[in-house]
Amino acid sequence: MKAYQQGWTLRRRVGALLGVVLVLLLGLAAAEATLAAKNRQNIDAVLLKTGPLRVQAQELMSALLDQETAVRGYAVNADRKDLEPYQAGVDRERDTFAEMRKLAVDYPDVLGALDVVEQRSAQWRSGVAEPVISTTERSGPSAGQALITDQTRQQFDGIRSAVDGLQGEILEVRQETADKVNATSNVLVVLLIIAALVVAVAGAVLLLSLDRILIRPLAGLVGQVREVASGDYRHRIEGSGPPEFRLLADDIDIMRQKIARELDEVREARERIEWVNSQLQKQAEELTRSNRDLEQFAYVASHDLQEPLRKVASFCQLLQRRYSGQLDERADQYIAFAVDGAQRMQRLINDLLAFSRIGRLTTGFTEVDLNKVMGDVAGQTEAARQYADAELTWDRLPVIRGEEPLLTNLLANLVSNSIKFRRPDVPPKVHVSARLVDDEWEISCRDNGIGIEPEFADKIFVIFQRLHSKDAYPGTGIGLAIVKKIVEYHGGRVWVDTDSPEGTTIRFTLPALPEDVEAARAAERAAVEESTGDPEATGDDGAEEAAVSVARQPDGAGHEETPEGAARDGTTGGMKETVG
């Protein structure tokens, strides 16, 4: 802030310069206005006073000449008609004198000359014109002519001389006024030139001042900022020129320092992140290698254990068949335990082998019709459904990209679990449905079994994780782990719907085909247009109707079509498998 207070600010400097220029221009404008007013008065005097005065002077001389001519003519003829011009001349003279006095009110010399003409005119009329007229009337033309002598002519010549003197005064006044007009015009021109010079000088001074106090400091500041922007964040920015620029440079330098500190922090954080990433990469590679070794170990172990385990199971079964009833009851019990353990170990090894093969042995993704898959699942679980008097139903299911054997294994595991974990004395009911959520198919397997407590919803997908004893519900604890691995292998996710009011609902997602997503969106747009009354929204596309019927079915509310209805639709959807 101290730097800002040192010296005149840019606003103050520009304001002072403009103030000086404004004062000068206002002074010049006032002087020009005054001179222009005087010049206008002088021009008015020339045009409206001295010019008309000259004309009136000539008119006055004409009126006097008319009087003198009329008197001479009357003296010769003694005809009263000859006196009419005389009387008219007197009237004209009187009016002309009045007009000229109004015009010459500002010119004393002209008024003086006018008085001389008026006096001499009056003397001529009283001394010459009136006596000639009265003598002619009394004594006749001869007596009147006798009064017109050289002396009377000289007296009228005196009037001529007075009028010429009046003309001279008028011309002199006119010339003086014209000179004043020229003088004021010249001064006005000079003032205009001075004003132009003031503007030009002020503009030049302003340009030079702006170059020195604005453009150069700003250019220097811009150059320093560009140098910093190019990557030299250690370059200190220093301002010059007006205090505003110095303050701006200080603010920019503070910002530069802050950016430099943040860049240092970002650089350090990036180095730490790169180090952490490198460590994570190493750990990921180690984890990948470890997983690969573990999968290889599980595969090899399960594969290599098959042969000795088969021998153990076979010989135990031989012992059981051959010596059953020949030994005591405890020996039979021991042999039964050995057979059961060997069989459970076989199942466990087979499940472990199947788990390790997921993702390792692939046939490639193809378009799989889940309706056909459900038909295969129904065939695989037929024995279990007959034993449990179970009912299996499913809605119309979509076509997705995946591996058909793995998807069959996935749905078979879910259906088998639903049948296995049934409530006593309650026939199991399993229903599979699908709906389109964004760009994924959400597939649900719902049953009316014993259900799963919310706190165990995540544990059931862990390998070898069991919530019940093997005596209550047989199994190896790998089935849902296989389900999770198959779903994740297809790019989806699986979870337990803890909000299900009855039984268990397991949901999983699979990526939808692009044409299914587009058809569903088109159907939604058509439905919106139809609801707004758009006549163009006809909705005649059968594919879109099918997409809507599949995509927007609420869970658990799927329609149970009869086999005849399914055949009528030309699909395998809406099928119902009931055994018992």
C-alpha cells in the first residue's frame, strides 16, 4: 500500500493534464464566443445600419431633388399639379429623416451630418421654395421665376454638399465597421488556430505521457508475466510507472509466489504419488503373480488330488460293501465316515477346480439367450425340484454377450441354492426376472426360502464361507463364490437385496447390448411424446414394445405366461417349470 501512495496516480496525472487542457479550451471558447458576438454585431451594423443609411441618404437626396424640380416647374407654369411632387418630396424627406435617425442612433457624426442636411433643407424651403410658391400664386409665373436666381441655386447646392457630407460620414462609419469585422474575424481565426494547437499539443503530450507512464510499464509487466507463464516461476515480477502498476505487479508477484508454492507442493505430491504408484504397481504385479500361482496351485492341487482321492473313495466304498454287517457297529460307522469324507472331499475338489477354471479357460463371448439358459438350468435342477416339490418360473429374459456354460453355471447355482435353503413344509418357489437399468440388465433370483440376515449379506460370496452346518444344509460353500466370480468376469456385480420382505433375493448385473439400450430409450421417448399428445408418437415398433416389456418389469411382478402365451409371442420368456 505504501508503494501505491508514492507519487501521483495515473488517474491524477491524466486528470491534471485533462484539467489544464479543459481550462485552456474553455478560456479560448469564452474568448471566441465574445469575439463572435462582437463580430456579429459589426456585421449587423454593416448589413442592417450603414447599408440602409446609404440607401436612405440617396432617397433623401431624391426627395430634395423632387422638391426643387417641382418648385421650378410650378414657377414656370403656375399649375397646381406641378406642386404634387413637392408635397410628396416633403413627406418622403420627413419619413427618411425619421428612418435615418433610428439607424444612426449609435453614430453621432452621422446624426450631426443629418442635422446639417435637415437644417439646410428647412432653410431652403423657408427661404426659396415657399416664397416662390406664394409669389407665383399671387403675381404669376414671371414674378415667381424672378425669385429663382443664382443665389437660390447656390443655396440648394449647399443642400447637395450637406448630403454628400452625410454620405461621406456614412461611408466612413461603414468602413470602420467593416474594419472591425475583419479584425474580429482575424482574431477568431487566430483563436481557432490556438485552440487547434492546444488540442494537438495536448494530444501529443497525452500520447507521450501514456507511452511513458502506461504503455511502457504495462509492456514490461506483460513481458514479465509471460516469462513466468512460460515456466520460470522463480522470476520476481517488479512493476514500474504509476503506483497502480506497482501495486498490480506486487499482487501478481504474490500470486506467482502462491502458484510457485502450490506447484512445489504438487510436484512433491506427484513424486510421492508416482512412488506410491510404483509401489502399487509392484504390489499389483506381485499380487497378479501370486494369484496366478495360487490359481495354478489350486488347479494342479485339485487335479493331482483327484487320482489318490478316487482310490481312497473307491476302496472305502469296497470296504463298506464287502464288510458291511461283518464287523461290529462301530467299524461300520467308521467306514461310513471315511466314505462320506472322501465323497465330500471329491465334491470340494471338483468345486475348487471349477472355481479356478473361471476366466482361465475361455471360449470367447457370444450372444447368449438367457431364456435358453434357463431352460437348461430347469433340466439340470429337475431332480432337486422333484425331490423338494419346487416351482421354477422366469420372465422373458434378454440376450447378452457372455459365455453360455458359465452363465448356465451361474443361474444353476442360484436356483440350486434357492431350492436347498427352503423352509420346512413350504414348497419352494423360485422366480427369475430382468429389468434394464441404464445400460445394464439387472437380473433377480427370488425365492421364498429361509432368507439371509443383513449382517451376513456380504459373507455368503466369500469362498468356503458357510452360515449353516453341513448337517443342516449340505454343500462346500463355493457355489456363491463361483457366482460372484462369473458375474465379475462378465463385467457385472452381485449382491443380496436386504429389503426383500420374504425369502432371499439375489441380484446381479450384466452389460446390455447397445441395441437393447437404444430400443428402450426410443420406447421411453415415444411414451413421453404419447403422454404429451404428440400425434406423431405412434409407437408402432414391435422391437421397442418388446424392449419395454422386458426392461421395465418390476421385480417380483413379472407376468406368468402360459406355454401357449409364450409360443404365441414367439419367445421362451414367461415360462414356468413346476415339478411335483
